[in-house]
Amino acid sequence: MAALFRPACAQSALQCRAMSSGQQRREWRAVQLRPLRMKGTERTGNEHNYASCGTPLYKATDAGYVYEAINRTVDADGRRCAACGGHLRHIFEGEGFPDSESLMPGNKFFPSNAYWFKNRPHQDAVRIVLQHVLEEAELSMFTEDDLSRMARAGFVTLHALKVAAENPSFLERTLPGRYALQAFIVRAFTAATSRGGDPGLSSYTHRRVFGVGHAVTPANHYFVQPDVDKIVADLEVGRYCVLLGPRQSGKSTVAWTIMRQLKSAGAVWPVYLGGLADANINWTTSDLWSTLIRYLKLACPQHFQDAAGSDAVAFMSLFSNARLTAPVCLVLDEADSLLNLPSECLDAFFSTVRELKQSFNLRSFLLIGVETVKDLIAAGYRRSLLEGSLQKAAATGQGPRRLSPFPHDYSLRATGFKLHDIVDLLEQVNMDYNGAVQDVEQIAASILELTCGHKGLVGMCLAFVLRLELFSYVKWLERVDSYELGTYVFGQATYSRIVDSFKIRARTPDGYKLLLGFLEEVERRCDLLKFRDLLAEGVLAVKRVDDAAGDYYVGISSPLLLTEMLRECEVKSDNVQAPPSQSMLDRKWLIVQVVQTMDMKALQRLESENVDGPSEYVYQFAFMCRLKAVLRQAYPQRHLVVLPEVREKLGVKRRRSQRHLNMLVTNGGAKFGFEFQVNGDKKSLADHHERAKTYNKQHSAQVFLMNFSIDKQAKELTPDNGGVMFAGITFDTKSETVTVRFIDSRGCKQVFHAAVRNWDGIISFD
């Protein structure tokens, strides 16, 4: 079947419409008509009226001729063949079949024999192309852009696909080998042909995908079974539970796993509600109850088909023992939507849920939301009702009542992936791709450092690996070092909103200062209520919890987000000297210029606050900001790009995470990077030297191994690799000077002395 995609301009569509039926029909090839006929879409006289089994569907008067339907949408929903399920509403409506590029003058991206797809979701096009092999969830991995790439690569008909599979030279010319969708189609035809069967897709082996942005299932996705036995047992015995976690952390997947186990056990019947998307501060309690009742009716019609009403009594009656023969577990996802409700609605909701626990057939309740939703809701309404509660306490002698029915004892945090989980997922890919993925452990470790195990981001990275077939560590690193991974991840709607939230907050003076502080440090001990919105939006996340002290430590939600913000930010400074030469980048002069403006007092303060020892990241962040400013001001005519990349190893219990900031500067074809050490001794310098050599080998870049020290000369090292140069940097707080000693692999030294200057840089995120 052909690639299907939307026309880029109305002019081409009008030209196609201007053709007569005879002209257009002569342009079609027999090889195109055959698959159309098989789908029941070939025009017969003035009608498109048969499914593939021969059952009449509907006439052309319902939908119009092909060339007249290009810009026309026809409501043909539900018009399916009772015998075979075939219908015409996808492939017929809004398509033309031009054979010549002359119909699209000047547009090189429109190949001949291409179908034009219009007015229907692009996933429907993929379903038709792949002859219903893929499940609904699998279709979500294919974007409209993928379809365009299919067309540009020449995949236009079943005949062309067969030729591509059988002719290596054609395949070499038309398939860059970069896009998973194209490779998927070719492998399908190759596999079918090798078995001696018809080169179609009906016999192709089903492959799973990485689910992103929605719950995943073992049948359709690469899957790691979450450990839910305890919370399932709690729900079966009637406890009200809370499942907490940051955005895209796999909460919905855990919820559906819980529901599958509950259904399998049969003791409790789960009913799932996907949150209150329309909730707002203007809602009344009637709005709340009528919405919940309507959602219940849609979610479980066998139990709530005749549900009606708009008050608490009507809602409670749905769970009466007389009405329900089996106990129910109500699952409310996206519980942070409750935060949009006024306090009277929240009070009514939780009061009613408490009452249902007493003598109704609502056995248990599972509330799912961002990690702090339970505390935020309770604190939110305690504050709003504090005055009334205190007045009541004064009048009755009773203290303020607990507003939430969800005890802290029965909560579960959605945990991230561990290294062995990511390895397991890649091994599952290997089972489907005949062991194609090499360097599984290295790729998995790299993904863990980029995502901190965040399930949504791990899924995005693995989908990226599969999409571009980055089946070796070298290929993976090439994409990570470029902008492609960040563009792919933060081009998705969910993660794009996180970046937008960060930028919007940074436009206010208080927000700018706050977020800049989170960029400078790995984590901060925080009052969660103060950062409720940033936590809910996914900008920040709880990094660790000190249960003994009851303290939460919060930081930027993931290294990938931090990398994206550091790459996008601009840094300006007027306090930059002129370089020795505008035509040639002097790397040693650049480093001296950068360290001259590093704030020693601020670095010492931040070091003293780090209970786990000196933080290399503090120096790395300060260095990166000044590096961007110096390059921008000193070499405005040169195309110099700084590519920061943040990696993080998660801390355990009370130990903070270890964050590392790599920096790669591209200067045309030349590249150079930095490896940082603070107060390094002989052993640690040797370790960092090995890392610098590895970085040099991986990136073909010169690496400066930098050792920072304050008020004592930095330990020195002579590199044993020509691609590594040592730079010992010593700050003298008394004389307010900095000394930089460069040592190359031959042992040659070069020393620079400079006075420390004030830093006047301004960071902008717009």
C-alpha cells in the first residue's frame, strides 16, 4: 500500500481537482488500483460502493467523486460492512492519486504515485498501510512526519515496497536507514518474501513498542512488571490508598496493573476514572457530583447504566449494597485536578468518600496523583477552613477534624526504573530484533544518568533508540551529543509544556531567582506547599526524603530537562576582554578569561552547604555560564556552540545525588571539552584522567582536565594522551588572583596569572 500524507499546499489540490475523471483515471496505475479494489475503494462507474467481500456500502452521492472529495469531509462514521468490517471513510475521503510530479511544480518532497491523505487522523493511514497488523497503542508511535518521510523515501505502493525489499540498490537509494517506520516496512516485506509468502504484512510477526504518555500493557509494549502486591492486598481488604509520583512516572501503568490483578483475583471490581479535566474554581457541588456520576456511567455501564443526579445522595446511592452485588474499588487518576476545585467541593468530596467507607459497597479507593497531592490537598483545605474550624473548636471544645480519608500508612510512591529494569527492556527489544542491540549495559547506564530513572523519560529515550535504530553505544552517543534527543523528547506535548512552564516562571524576578538557584544546586530542602505548582507541572521533583526529619529535598526534575534549559539559555556579559585574534580561537586565553570572573566566595559558600563534600557541579555550572558569555562577546562572528550535557547518579537515603555537567564546544569541525575536579588528589586525578581520555576517544575532541583549588596550589598531573591537556586552577582569596597552569602530554608547562574580576553576566531563558 502507499504512503499517505497531507498535501502541503492548496494549489496542488486544486490542480488535481481540475483534472477530469478520465484524465485522472489514466494517471492511475493498475498496481494502485489493485490494492484499492482489495480495500473496496476502487471507483466502479459513479460509485464507491463495495467492501472487499463485495457487500454494498454507500454510493458516490454520499461522498462524491474522488477528485471532488479532496477538500471535502463526509460523515461516514459507522458505515461498515457487517460481513468484513470494511468501510471507505479513511482511504477515500480527501485523496487524489497523482502520478506525475508535474502536478506539484517546484515541490521536491512530493514523489510520484503518492497517495494524498486528508481529513482523517494519520494513524488511520498507517493502519490501512499495514493492513490492520498494529494495535491502537502501537499506532501512536507513528507521527504525521513519519508518513511524509515514507513518501519522500519512495514508499508509494505495494509494488514499490516489494521492489524495495527485493532490490538492494533501490533500497540503498530510497531508504537512509534512519527511520524505524521505513525499516519496519522493509523488514516486513523481506520477512514475508523469505518465507515464500505474499509480500504483504498480514504474516509479519507482531512487535511491541515503547509506550509513551499513556499506560502500557504487556501485550503491546515492552514492559517491566511493577511490584504492586502490597497495595493490591491493601485494596482488597478495604483500605483507602494513595499512589504518588511526579509527572510521567508510570503511575497510570501501575494503576492498570493493580486493576488487572484485582480483576484476576475477583474479590473486588475496579472502576477507573481519569480525573476531572474540566474542574475549576467556579464549580459548585452540583457540578462535581453530576460530573462524577456521568463519568461512572461511561466507565462502567454494566453497573451504572441508569445513573443520574447531581448531589451527594445520588452519588452514594450508586454504591448501595442493594444496587451492587460485588464490592467496588474506585480508582481516581489525575487527582491533582482536584486542586482546581473550590474548598467546599473538596470538603464535600472527601466527606462523602469517608461516609461511603462505612456501610456501602465501595470497598476501597485508590487516589493517583503527583507525589505531594495528598499533603497539598490536606494543607490547602486546612488553610482555607482554618478560621471556621477554630471557631467551631472554640464553641464545641472539639479540635479541627482530619479532612482526608487517606491515611499516610497506605500510600505508595511510583518509583523510577533501576539499571536492571532498563537492561531488561533493551533485552526485550533484542528478542524482537534478533539481538540487534549491542552494548546493552552501556546504553542502559547512559539512559539512567540522563533520566534518573524517570519512567516517562526512559520510555522516550528507548523509543528514540528504536526509532533511529541506535543499536550501538557509539551511535547512541552521537545522538545524545547533538540536539536530536532533546528536540525529540521536548518536542512531545507533555515535555514541551514543562519547558514552557519553566520559562514562564523565570520571567518574574522571584521566579527567576528561585529557578536559577535550582540550576546552580543539585537539590534544596524545601517546603512542598511553596512549590506546589512547579512540582505539579513537572519542573521540579522530590529527589529524596529524610523520613527521620520529615524533610523533602527538591531539585530540577531530570538531567534531560536541565540539559535542555542550559542549552537554550543565553548568557550576556560586558566584562570580557578582547581576544588576541578574532580569526583564531585561543583556547588557553578563553579558559583564563572564564576563571577570572568565577565568584570564589559564592563557590565556598555553596561548598560549605554540601554535606557530602565539594560539589564539582557548582564549578561546572559557573564555568559554563561564563564560557557562553565570553564566546558570545569575544568571538561574535564565529559559529561557536556550547553543548552542555547533565548526567546524574542517584543518591540513596540521605545522600544527595551526584551531578556532573559535561561541556562540548564545537568550532566548525573542531571540538573541545572539559573534565572537572575540585581539590583533586593523586588518585582522583588519575580517575578523572581516564574519564578525560574516554571522552576524547568518544568525541574526537581535545579535553582540558581541570583541577580547581582555593588558597592552595592545585595538584598537578601530566597527561599520557595527546588529546588531553591538564589545567591546574588556583584561587588566592587574599590577593584576589587566579593562577592557571597548563601541562601537555610532553610535560611542557605554561603559566598564566590574572586578577579576579567581578561577574556581571545575565542569564536569559527566552
